[in-house]
Amino acid sequence: MSIIIIGGGLAGVEAAWQIVRHGQRVILYEMRPHKTTPAHKTSYLAELVCSNSLRSKEISTAVGLLKKEMHHLGSIVIEAASKTAVPAGKALAVDRERFARYITQKIISHPLIEIKREEVKRIPEEQVVILATGPLTSDSLAEHLREITGQEHLHFYDAISPIIYADSINMDIAFFASRYGKGRDYINCPLEQRQYERFYQALLKAERVPLHDFEEPKYFEGCLPIEVMAERGKDTLRFGPMKPIGIVDPRTGKQPYAVVQLRQDNKEGTLYNMVGFQTKLKWPEQKRVFRLIPGLEQAEFARYGSIHRNTFLDAPRVLDRYLRLKRCPNIFVAGQLSGIEGYVESAATGILAGLNAVRYIKNKGLVVPPPTTALGALVTHLTNTVSKNFQPMNINWGLFPKLDKKAPRKERGKLYAHRGEIDFEAWLKDALL
């Protein structure tokens, strides 16, 4: 029996990889390139449509711990990221094209995986299915899912940052540095107060792409458009994506009033992503306003920022603790559609869904890691929240059970991680088939 996976994003490929690692066949449906989305640019599986960063590598961070757990579970995403990494300080960032190409080649060449490039409009309810269509689920499939769950979808709007050609950045003004002198992984564009105020006013007045009449602007707090952040106050950006803390301008020897950081986006170093500058501005406005940033006066854009609607389930009300639809226990849901946020989190839920789908077919007990682990904490948030207004969330220490003893804030990450590693190792012995 083949397990059906609908969606070839990070969660879908992780689910497929986990399933074939246990000797089970997979039919993976991906509608691109026959039907595209507003955010995707290629037909590769696991294409990254927003940032090229998988965030911190530090084990003392929640996302760092989650990546380590994924590695122990045989993650194809973590494997690909290590093969295609680009400099990003303490973060794990990748060359997005090489990353997607690496995963695509491994998936399509595996003898137990059959790829079908077509749109699935209705979920085959009689089969074991992993639904991993991501935040850009097609309207027809979303409507069928609504029928099955008996719930309306929630939604928010996710914006992506512009990418700039490196050779168009004025390095007489911009400079390489990481915060607190720890490397040279970012290009930094420093702003004096008058330059910041000029940019800020232009950003507030810039013309935006309007929402459709039926759309409601529900943004994810962790990925706000830069212009929405600016509306919250004059200094909001200086405490957010434009914070100058830990950066010293080598020309002046002083900390700038504000700074814009650019992160390498491909292995050759020819493309740089504007960190935290996701936006809904019209494209000509992006060019005009962002060129007010010192060092970007002649910037050429390989990709402008954009915004799109993300669809996700009201997870606590429609999913059980094994990521199955409560009304259809043979249908698993993974990735951003399940109600989580972030590349790493999406991939991690794909691994768990794939593992449990195999166990379901083999009549083995389904599993979920304890809530003291990163993956367990993430799933617990999805399926056990008491909030009446469920919203997606990145993995963070706030999702974990409290530590037994009080500890200084700087030490808590290490303590959470140490506890999580011990509990994950014990769980893993019983979880794998």
C-alpha cells in the first residue's frame, strides 16, 4: 500500500523521506508547474519562498534544539541545508536554489517514491493521506478540507523580503560585519538620524498593494511587513529589523543610529536578502524607498518583496495529538497548514506525520515526543492550546514546560535544551520502527 502525500513543500518531502526510510511506498502529488502559486518561482520541491534562513544553529535556542532532533530522525531538510549552507553567522542559511534542487533530485530518484505533477482537488478519504499543501493550499482543496473538518479556515498574511544583486550595493558605504564583532557574515547599511527619519517618512507614505475586498489583514506577528511595523511608532524599526545594537561602523568607529542588514542568499554571494524587510509596497515604491538607504542608492532587485494569504487549520479543534484529523484518523496534516509557522517547524511536523503514517499502516501505536522536547512542545501547542483565537507560532521556550528550578535567564536555554535532549533520546528508542 502506498501512502498518499499531497504537497511537495518542506513538510511533504520530509514525510516522504521518513516513510521510504521505513520501506513504505509513497505517491507524492505536487501541482507545480502545471498550476502555480503567487509566491513560488520554480517547479522544485521544497522551494523556499520567503527567507533563506533556517534560523539559529545554537543548541541553546529552541529552534536549534528542534533541528538537532530532526537530524536524529533522519531529516532530508537538515541534510540538504548542511550541503548548501551559506555564511550567516550563528544562523543556518542556504543557497535556496541549490537547496531545493538537492532535495528534488533525491526525492525523484528514490525507487519507492512516485511523483505526480497534478492538482488534487479532493482528498482521497479512503486512503492513508498526509496533507502538506502548505499555506498556499488551492481553493478547491481548501474547500474540500473545510467540508471534512466542519470548520472554517483561519488565515493570515505572510510577506517576503526583497533580494538585491550584490554588485549593486555601494561598499564604500556598506560594510561586512556581524553583531558584537563575531564575524563578517552580513552586509550592513548604516543610517544617521536624519537619513533614518527621511527613510521612515517615505516608508509611511509609500503606496501599497491593496487587499481584495474580501480579504482581512491578519498578519503573523513574527513576519510583519516593514511598513506595518513602521506604523507602530517612529522607533519601532530601530528596535526591530533596523536595530544598530552590536554594530560598529568602521568609518566612524561608532554605532550607527540605525542599520539595515543584508544576508547572503546564494553560494556565489551574488544575491543578498534584506533581513526583516518583508513588504507589501508596490514594486516601483520598493525601488524608490529602499534606495534611500545608504549603500543601496543604486540597488538592483533580483526579487521584490510581496505578500500572500496563508491558510491554516484551527488545529486544537480539528487535529488530534498525532496530527490527524479528528473526523478522519487516516488523514494526517503537516506543515504550515497544520497551524505552525516557520520552515523548520513545517519540516519537523512532516517527519512526525510520516513516521506515524507508517505506524498506522503497520498497526503500531502512534507516537509523539514528550512536551519537554522541541518537537513535542510544538505539537502540544498545536493540539492542546486553550486559546479561543488560535494563531500560528514559531518554536520558542515559552511552549515548553517550566524548568523544575529557577535559573538566570541567560542559562535557561541551556537547561531547556539539556532536559530536552535527554527526554528525546529516551523517546527515540521506542519511536523508531
